[in-house]
Amino acid sequence: MRLKEFFYHTRQVLVNNGIDDASLESELLLRQTLGIDRVQFYQNLEQYITIEQREILQKLLQRRLRGEPFAYIRSYSEFYGLNFYVNNNVLIPRPETEILIDILLNKAQKYHRPFIVDVGTGCGNIAISVALNLPQAEIYAMDISAPALKVARLNCYRYGVRNRIILLQGDILQPLLCPVDFIIANLPYVKRSELDNHSYEPQLALDGGTDGLKNIRRLCHQVKGKLLPGGCLLMEIGKGHKKAVVAFLNKLFPTARIEVIPDLGGIDRIVSLILPR
Ligand SMILES: C[S@@+](CC[C@H](N)C(=O)[O-])C[C@H]1O[C@@H](n2cnc3c(N)ncnc32)[C@H](O)[C@@H]1O
């Protein structure tokens, strides 16, 4: 069988199994199997596929049909223009989180050497994107999950920032011993009743307790004493969480400036809190 016939066949299997964007996924599965880029793929459509390659593709296809996200199959996920190594110990970075980086980079401009903490770092996507865009920044990346930190460490090496990001294991802000300029966090915020028990992603990265706000509430309580005067907390929140989060932040920090920024889909996504100087 030629590559193009295999491409059509794989695409049809994906369509029959209700997978969106079957054409793209079929191309990506074949490229993953053959270890080739997009240009090579289209240049080689007339080439024959070997038995070994067919076997590899069959295995990858079966994983996909069982519902495994494509990012885990190919072992990486794109975020902020970078490719992060991922496995099933970490959340697959979501595009809506990228706005958190834009907001931070904008606010950090006026600092010569901003001191930044990323809470719940997962594969390290936020901390590493920030490190590459703010070469002077001092960055701590923390997570309660040791396997997730292992993935973050690999990504730090991959992007040459291992000597710039301090990785710490612990619960929310507990590992942080001194106050910082910025605390950024994308902690789990899915309501427990809405969790997909068959998800391939770690429950620890998704489970936000009964109302989805368990971790966010704990983070807000721990922020006291961990942010310098004029310091800023930036947190990703879930759909419908704005009112509750703003209410308890107002109660905890009555003199702070609080703002909520929507994502590109218009969903209130990032809460920003700035302490008075
Ligand atoms: C939603 S994922 C975010 C991953 C990554 N920062 C991103 O934005 O794609 C949440 C992360 O928080 C971590 N986490 C969960 N509970 C935590 C806790 N109590 N303290 C610190 N990290 C926690 C999880 O292990 C997971 O890596």
C-alpha cells in the first residue's frame, strides 16, 4: 500500500469513529509513524509503506480510537509557540491559558528582575514560556506532583532554562519561603461532579473539589505574606467562577485592585489582583 492510500484509509477509520478533524489527525498519525515532517509527508505520498510501519501505525491508531489524546500519543503539545514534552502525568496545556502569559509579560515589563512563582506548573509550560520571554526573571515552578515535576524538568532542559527555573514540590505556596513580585497559577478547577472518570489526564490536574474552587480558595488564603507590596496574583479560573472568586478576594484583600480578563472566547478566564504599594 502507498502512503496516500494509507492516509485515506486511516482518515476513514477516524471518521467512522466520530473523531473531529480526521484528515489532520490521519496525517499526524502517519507522520508520527514515519518520523517525517509535513513537507516530506506530501512529497512521499506515492511511496510504499513497509509492514513494520503498518504495524506501528496500527498500534497508534488503536490508542487514538480508545480515546487517548493525540498529544500523549505523539508525546508533545504546543503552547505559546513551543513544543512541550507531555505524558499522562501532566495536563495537556490548553490554548486558553496562553493569555495568562501575555498578561504577565505586559505587567512584568516595568520590572528589571521580576521574581515570579508558577503554582501547579504541570509540564512547566507557563514557567518556561515566561523564562524564555523574560531573560532577567527569577522563576520558581512548583507542583504537588513529583511525576509532573519530572516532566517539567525535562522541558526545562529541552529549552535550556534548567539553570533559571527552580523546581519545588509541595502543596500550593507552602514551598515558597519569601515574598515575590508575581504569583501565577492554573490550579485544577473542574467540579468533582463534572470530572470525566475515563479521562487520560491526571485527576490531580483537574479536580477542583465540590464547587471547583477548592484549590483557588486555598491559594488566595496563602497569598497573604507571599506577595511583595505592589505584587500581582494572576490566576486562571473556570467558566462561571468569576463572581465567587472576586467576592472572596475582595473580602481577603479589601484594598487590592481586582480585575477579570476574558479569554478569546469571551469567557472570564484570568483574575488579576494587585496589592497596594
Ligand atoms: C490544571 S493543571 C495546570 C498545568 C499547567 N500549569 C498548565 O497551565 O497547563 C494543575 C496542576 O496543579 C497541580 N496541583 C494540583 N493540586 C495542587 C496543590 N495542592 N499544590 C500544588 N500543585 C497542585 C497538578 O499536579 C497540576 O500539575
